[in-house]
Amino acid sequence: MFPDKVFMGLALRLARKGIGKTSPNPSVGAVLVKNGQVVGSGWHRAAGLPHAEIEAIASAGEKARGADLYVTLEPCSHHGKTGPCVEAILNAGIRRVVASMEDPNPLVSGNGFRILRASGIEVHTGLMENEARGLNRAWIHWIVSGLPFVTLKLATSLDGQIAGSSGKSRWVTGEKSRTQVHRMRAECDGVLIGAETAVTDDPLLTCRIRGGRNPVRIVVTSRPERLPGLRMFSDPSAKNFVVVPAGTTGPAVERLIAMGAEVVAVPSGNGPMGAHEIISALARRNITSILVEGGGKVAGTFLRAGAVNRLVIFFAPVLFGEAVRSVSGWSASTPADGPRFSISRLRRMGEDLMLESFPVETSVPEGGR
């Protein structure tokens, strides 16, 4: 078992290279081993490109025959943009497959394993499954629920404020925390803010780390006339979505469309737009993961609706007193009424602290990064 864990660990490290690049596909790594030596390896680089197993087989060439395949996800058995990986495995003459987890995609869901076993290939599953699930937690949530995985990020003072009383928030946290946020942006499909944050901070919401991918920028507003002059709408480096209540029309909407933005209409009745309606509309546009960056009203909307799958808070060692709350628009009447989260990780980020947590109702994948 020990050598198996070593080789699966290599496959997981390869899979991590695809995080933020493969949507709407999962991040997968694969390693081929023969006589105790790695003879081929690969990882899924982007949707439409060869899967990890195909890359590993191609890199091994004839050495793949009689080898063991270590892969972080069940090999696919259906035709998509690429051919089924199980066919390539059979054609390559691989003798044994060790996979971390079954693919929850209904198009696969154990069928790849069944085909391999029926063809006489030895199959083992479950090795380092927690790590594999943690690696693809957002994709698993999306493929099972049909909704984007939502991470709420807050950068606050020790007393829970996201800006001083003037409304200025640059910068609450230090450089290392801000760099980590750029990594988080690179890993998600879309980054979402409210109009107040958009107008007050005029952010670009791009990923400014080397090799990082810019997410779709999403602004939620009932007053689109406030947006056309913002920097993001004249910046071509990322796509812009503007989420508005259904029926919103006018010159501002037409101008935003002319500037390349996609206007997403969400049913709202006579009240504000709800979090579930927002993420459902974004799911229909193949947004599989969302990083919610604020402000307080948007954070409150998502928390009140139970639409947050992961909460990440960066605490800076400063106090603001009566300033701008990190969460607003609702309140818990008693401690028992507030949504509960399970703390998964606490890290130093320079002088700051980063806390990662998950709703206690949610099964939290262990391992991961």
C-alpha cells in the first residue's frame, strides 16, 4: 500500500496543476508505473484537451503495456469533446488501475470501473479519496447539485469591519493576504460583488499572479446606470456579467451591452434579488464556482439564504470600531439562530490570519490543499 500512496500522491500533485484551468471539467492527474518506476504521467490541462490518462499513456508510449495506472478520478466511459479514456486504457494494455474516487457525473458514475473490470483489468478504488475530493470539491458540488460552489471571502479588522467609517477599504489586510485572494480568483469561474463595492472601490477584479486565469467579473445591482464608467467595463482582460432584476431596461443596460457586458436578468418579485436565483442564473451560463468578495449586503444575502459553501475570512490585526460591517442586512436574534461553520484551517498570512470554514450541515472533504 505504501508505494501505491506514493504514486497516487504524484498523481494528486499533477492534478493540482489544473485547478482553475479545466472548468467545467474536474482537475485530474495520472501516473503510469511499471516495475516500480514511473514511465508516464499527465494531467488535464483544459476543457477540450486530452484527459490526464491520455496524456500519461502518450508519454509512456509502448511502456504503458503491462503498467499500473494511478489516477485521481474514475476514467470516463462516454464520448464528450474527447474520446472515452477506458478505451485508451484497454488499447494501451494497462494491467491495473488504481483510482481515488468514483466519478459522480451521471454519465460515468461507476460505468468506467465496470467496463475495465469486465475486460479483465484489476481495479482498486478509494486510495486517498479524501484528498481527491478536497481537490475537486467545487466541481463535485456543481456536478451533483447543478449549482455553482460559492466561496464567501471577507477581509476584516479584528472586530469584523471591512472598511473604515469613511467607507475606504484599501488596504485592510496585508500583501500576503491579497496575493492569496488572487490565487482564489484564479481557481474560480466568477468573482461577484455588489454595486456599492463596485462604485466605491472601482476594482478590476482580475487575477494578478503569474499564470493565473482571470475569472468572469459579476456585479449585482438594481441600478445599472451607476456602472458604465467603472474600470472593469473598459478593461478587455475578462468578461463582465451584470445581474439585474428581470424587466430592467433603459439606456444604461444598452450601454453596458454595447461595452461587451452580458446582462443577466433574475426574477425578484417586488423585493431584492435572492442568492439562489442569482446562482441559478449563473449556473445556466456554465459558472461552476463563484468567489463572493462583498460587500456587507451581498455577504448577508448569501449567508441568509444558506448559499455559502465555504467561508474564508482574512483577519487583519487592527480595530475599526463603528465602521462598515462585514455582514449586514440581517441578524440572528439569538446565538442559536446564527448559521454555524466548522473551522477547517487557520493559517498565518504575514501579519494577518486566514480562517477557512464550511457550513456544519455540509460534508467537508478532508485533505485537499
